Amino acid sequence: MTVFSPLRMLALAIMAMTLASCGSDKSSTDVTGSVKVIATAMTGFMRKDQPTQVQDLGLTRAALATLPVPAKRITLEKYGQQALVVQIGTNKDVETWSSVDKITLSMRNGVVVATRGLIDDLMTASVPSLSMLSHGSSHTRTHSLLNGEDKPRVLRFDCQVARHGRVNLTIVERSYTTQHVTETCTGAEGSFTNEYWLEAGGKLRRSRQTISDFVGPMTIDSLD
Amino acid sequence: MHKKPRNTLWRSRVKAIGTGGLAIAGLALAAPFAMAEVKPSLNMYGATGLIDMPSGEAQPDAQLSVTTSHFGPVSRNTLSFQITPRISASFRFTGIRDWNKTAACQPSCTTGLDQFDTYYDRSFDLRFKVLNESRYLPAITIGLQDFAGTGLQAGEYIAATKNIAPNLKITAGLGWGRLGSYGDIGAPFGKRPKVNVGFGGKFNFDQWFRGPAAPFGGVEWKFNDRWTFKGEYSSDAYVTEAGTRSTFDRKSPFNFGVEYQPSEYYRLGAYYMYGSTVGLAGQIFINPQKRPSGGIADKAPNPVKPRPSRSSAPDAWSTDWVTQADRAPALRNDVAKRLQDDGIIVESVGYSAGKVQVRIRNTRYLNNAQAIGRTARALTQTMPASVETFEIVPLANGVPASRVTIRRSDLEDLEFSPNSIAEMSQRVSVAGENGSTAGFDQNPDLYPAFTWSLGPTARFRFFDQKAPFKLDVGIKATGRFELRPGLVIAGEVTQKIAGNLKDRPPLPDRGRLQPVRSAVYFYDKEGTTAIEKLAVHWHSKLGQDIYGRVSAGYLERMFGGVSAEVLWKPAGSRLALGGELNYVKQRSPDQHFGFDLPVYMYETDSGPKTGPSSYSTVTGHVSAYYELGNGFHVQLDVGKYLAGDIGATFRLDREFANGWRVGAFATKTNVSSADFGSGSFDKGIKVVIPLNWGLGTPSRKTSPVELRPFRRDGGAKLEVDGRLYESVRGYHQSGLDNQFGRFWK
């Protein structure tokens, strides 16, 4: 009995702690933070992954025409979110594209080699080239992530490419004829399938690529 | 950073001991299934085991388990940590109700053990898994329960567990002490000498594995994904609880129960215990290596901006900019703007045609390599093409902690290399020498700076023999006035609002020591409006690898005075040496400005006592710090403590790259056990949890918790802010090396 009675006090303390702290030096009021930690930790522990309805950006060609630079649309099914990204940098053959709220993805000819700003980011990857994907191949992939201790966690996959014939796609009011290609990868720590839709001439119009277990797949649509 | 060979000595020693455990392999059971399918579970003691009995297995490496269990009059709250894959430790707070119900002194029991309605006890356990389960052999663990206590909980065991079907495992073991108190088979290693309890807290070596030994055993059957059935035969007679004290009726040695585990983070259990009572248990599992939020949510860094080739853009490579007037503040502003969102403050910038040095203050990232990595990428965006060498000097408490040198072409080449983390870590170099800032462009707006905060605060008192914890809540205001780099005046004032710390805990008689810590109750009670700290701190770099600190003022709640510290820590060394000397005076319990000690402060349960009306002392230590490798750190302090006693403190910590720290410490001084009081010497555990681990957003703040079974006056150290070792080592080679995974984050 006496062992439990302090719980009432603890409840009181938590109520007091949830009062916001203020000031120019936020870091020194650690108690609010500690309570938040316990709260998020506990809700995190209870959390279950549920598929969320994706909130469509509701793009139109007219709206896209007002953009000064080419854009891509990314869709994260697991978060139910879409965003527009524009190119912010190039390093050799890798382009980095960023959303307004600073989620970035870096791609070599459209194949994702890194992301940032997505919690469990793809730190780096060795990936097939676009021509390997369009011509069909078997190859290995490595994805480098960080584990909970921030140590590199390298996942290796054996992948097979398969071609599935022609598919007509509609992306923001425009139709495209594409070749549908899948890349099925299996490894010791799981498997996934990436999908690519290539236009004649080799342009990657749409892809759906797996980032990490936590982030899930990302769909990238070229809007140019 | 060049990898140094890890210290493998420690590991090989563990292996050597491990192979010695085959002696009881006779318990092994042949089985077709080699791998464990049923996860190792916990018993009512919060240790790996069945219901009340231990088993031969261990928890996953690094797991912290918090367990509360209750049956009949017995309640146990336990914190367990799997220190290495084979070694684990537990710290337990036990309460036994109805303790004096049948005592002879009823109805008015006031003295000795009989005065307590509920008997509270603390205990430490240590377990060592000598053998991992294999195809034919079981997992075998040797354990010491309450190995340094009053003896009531003490027991030793050897237990073997084998999975004999995918969801069925059996355990058999032999127990001594209280685990050998029912159905014994004789005393294989001789008589158990009577424990000399004294003030407790001593290792009772001569008792271990002595006296009657009794077998125990049981089964665990996981009958579906979430439910497990457990049954066991207990070798614990509960001689005191069920016998002498008659707190419950032990009718049978058999216990049964079911456990429900819906997620990997918690488990609930219900049991029928000893043929007479019902038991309940709740267990929470936290693994520092696993963030509950999945990771830290943060904005993407600046990408690397490669330079154009010299042939395609010869103008971009011109070095005329070096001599341009006004170029320096412009470059400093450019990089500062790029780093603003990252909470990295640029203090100053100095350059030549091929090299730039920036001095930064990292206010946001607990991972220091991440702050360095973001700064380096921001420099690729802003510095003219001729600059090939980036020197980043992180400031800790205003003092250069190291100089990290990065080649710009490495950043350009490796940004998207499949092995970029390892490759980059080999190319970054860390030095202790950081050069002068003569000619640097300083941000003129940074000093003097005043920052403040106002927010809630709480103060806990754990395990005061009346309750597991008590607490006060209130408001805390802090202020920091930074006059120039390294010189700061910092203060902290608290106002208590509510709480029960004013409830008087037992105040046992103390020996001849000044109550430097045992009078803390009066500081809790009197310090309604308290100036907890108000001091000036000066940090400085005295030489290439030498750091200094001087602090003066109200340094902590109970002491004020002057504190000076020197630290030698080369940037590439695992060893550091330091020294600290303090002249301090004990503060009045009201924690205003005075140093008068009121006579009531010396009171104990046996009545008023007297003591000096003021107390000052010289205290100080020499310290050695060493990083063993694999995240293990040791620290040895030798010196004179606050009560004038002389001795040494040993600390062992396991630190994780994400900032978690779990460790234990013990201090032995020339104070006799009688003068020290309960517990005999100062010891405890410390857990440091980084806020970003739970919050999932960047923060440098950590939340340290120290748990001591007894806080007495022997072996007490001054608690001054800004000690040097922890503030600089994170920017040194092994600190950055351990955290390098986030360099590119």
C-alpha cells in the first residue's frame, strides 16, 4: 500500500511539469524535457504502424506552370504526406532535391542514393544504374542506415530486375506511356520491391523506392 | 580518424572465465532445437528467471529493465541492467508489510527492527552467464543476490536453462542462502558463517555458496504469441517473512503463473504463490540502443557544394579575395547564416588563401560529429574555391576543445560514396593544438550575452526507508551572463510550491563526521526560496593539452567557496589526468547568502546534537580517466572529501554513442563503518539519459539520475558545474570517432 501512495505525488509532479517553461535559455529547464521524454517514450512504446491516407497536394498543370524551376512530387505513404521538391545542388552525377521544410533526397539518374530529414534516413547506398534497371539485370544493393546507437548499419540485398510491359500513367493531368520495371531485392534483414516507370528514350517518369523500414517506400513523380 | 586497436584484454578475460563453467554441464539436456524461441523473461526479483527463482539465461545486451512485483506482504521494485552480454546487475528496493504484526512489543513497538510496520531493504545482485546455450548444452548463470547487504535477501545460485522445444524451456538450479532454505541436500561447501551485518553494505565473501544447498527448477511454456505459462518449484522457505514474522502463510513450494507480453516494451504477470497468495508483476524494458521515436527528426543539412574545375572557371580560383577589405565579416556572416537553423553559432573566422579556421559553439547537437559535419558542409557552400583546408574549432565553455581538420576535396569526393561514413572518418584529423586567433574576424555581437529561463522543477528523495521516493515541485529561474568567451556568471533560484520532502525521514545517529550530506533533509525543508547556485566560472586553455577552470561563489546547494581545476587531455589519448582543489564553506540550510549553521541541523532521531556553527574545509582530488574501449570508461579519484576524510572513488561506466550512460561508483575513505553509518561506504548507480533519445528532436541536454542506497557524509564530493573532462572529451578523437555515424546526418 505504502509502496504505491507516491503515485499521486508523481501525477501532481507531471501536471506541474507540463507547464511550459520560458526564457531565452530553454536548455536549462530540463524537467519539462524529462517529462516529455517519458511521455513520448511511453507513447512510442505503445505505437503501432498504421497506414495513413495520403493527403494529395492537389496539383494542377496551371499551378506547376507558375514554378520557376522544374519540380518533382514525392509521396510518403507511411506518413500520408506529399511534398514538392526542387533541385538545390549537384555533386558530380548526383542531384540533391529539397522540399520547403528541408527533406532532401539525392539521386543518381533518378535512383535514390541518400535522404536527409526523414528520421531514419538512407545515409548512403550503392545502387544499380538506370540502364541496368531498364535493360534487366541481377545485382547487389547496399543500404547504409544508422542504428539506434548511431552506428552505421549496412544492409545487403541481392536484386533481380523484371520487365512488365507497357503501362499508361497519368501524372497531374498528363498521360505517359511507360515501361514498368520491378527490382526485387532480398537480404538477411528483409526484402522489398522497387518499381520504375520509364519512358521511351529512358527518362524515369515515376518510381517507388524503399528508403528504410521506418520510412517505407517513397514515390517520386517527375513533373517536368 | 585512425582507428586504434580496441582494448581486447577485458573481453578475453571474460571468455577465459566463461569456459570454466562447464563443470555443471551434466545438467544439460539433449534437445533437437538449438536456438531459444522463448525470450528470456524476468522473475519477481526483476532478474532473469522464472517466478521467484532465477534461470540460466540473460537479457539482451544493454537492456534496462524496470520491474515492480507484489505478492502477499512482499513488494519489490528493481532496476536491472545487462552490462555486457554475459554480466548483469540489479538494484532493488524491497518492502515487507505487516513486519511487526506479531512482534512481542505490540501494541507499541518503537525500537529496533520491530518499530517498522513495513520493513524496507535495498539490495544489489550480480549475475554472470558462464555458458551460452548451444545445441546440446544449456545456458548457465551464476548469481549473487543481495551480495553486499544485511543478509535477509542474500542467496547465491547456479542455474541452467535449456530450450527443449520451440516454445518450451526448462530450468534447473541449485541455491544457497535463502535460495537453499527449503528442501536442502546438505552443505557441499561447508557451513555458512553467521553474517556480521554491522552497518551493512559490505561484501559477505565468506558466506557465498556456503551452508545448505537446495535444488529448484521450473518450466516456461509460451502457448501463443503473447501468453506464457510458468510453473516452478521454489527452494526459498521464506524463513523470516513466513516464519519468524508470520507475514504470510507459505503452504507449498510450487508457484504458477501466466505472463502477457503484447509488445517488446512491457510485460505483465499474474501468479499463484506458495499455495496461499496471489502475485502481480509489471515489467518495462528500455534498450538504450533503440530509440522509441525511431530516430531524431531534424531538417536536412546543407549539401556539399563542389567547386568548379580550375580549368573551366579560373576566376573562381583566384586568391584576390584574401586581401579584399570587408571580405572577412561577409564570409563569417555567410557561414553563420547557413548554420543558424542548426543551432551552431560562429564565433570567429580566420583564413589564408588555402585554409580557413572557424570557431563554433554547438548548442543543438548532442552528437558532436554531426555539428562538425554540418559546419564543414556549410563551408563548402560559402568559402572561395582556393580554400582547400577546413579547420573547425569547437568551443566548450568558451574554450577551444580541439581542432578538427577536414580536406574540402574529401567532402566533395565522399558525399555519396557507398562507404562515406568509414571513409570520411579515416580522413578527418583531430588535434589538441588550435593556434592563435590573431587576425580573426570576431562576431562583435556575441558578448556580453545574457540568457535566462523560467520553468518547473522537481526534487526527488529516493528510498528514505519510509517510501520509495518523495518529492517537491516548484519553479526554477536560471540566468547566465557571459562576459567574454570562457567567463560566465551563472545563477539558479528555486521557489518550492508543494511536496512532501519536509516529511522527516529517519535521521540515524552519525559518527564524528560533519553532516556535509546527511543534513540534506534540513536543506530540503528550509530552502523554500533557495539560491541554489550563484557563481562566476572561468574556463581557459592553459597549454596545448591543458585545460583550466576556476569557479567562485555559491557553487552548490550545500557549499560555497572557490574551486580550481586543471586537466591534461591530449586530443588523441584515451588517458586523461586531472586535479582539483577547493576551499569551501558549508551554507546555511535556507540557501540564502549566509554560512551560519543552525544547531537544529545536527539533530538526529536520538535527540538534539551539537556541532560547529560554521564549517569550512579544503577538499580536492587527483583524477585519472581512461577509456577502455567498447564504450567502457573508468575514472579513479584520490583525495580529501568534504567531511575531511581521505580516500578514493572508482567509477565504471558504459557509454553509448547516442549519449546514454549507465554506470556504478563506489568510494572508500578512511572513515570507519561506524562513523559512516548504514551502508558502510558510499556507492551507487548513475544513469544518464539524453533527452533527444526520448524526444526524437535534437537537444544537447541529458538527464542524469544518481541512485544511492544510503547517502551519508563519508566520501562526499563537491558538486560544481562545468568540470573539465566531460566538457572537452566529446570533441576529441575517440569522442568524435564513436559518434561519427552522424557526421553526414
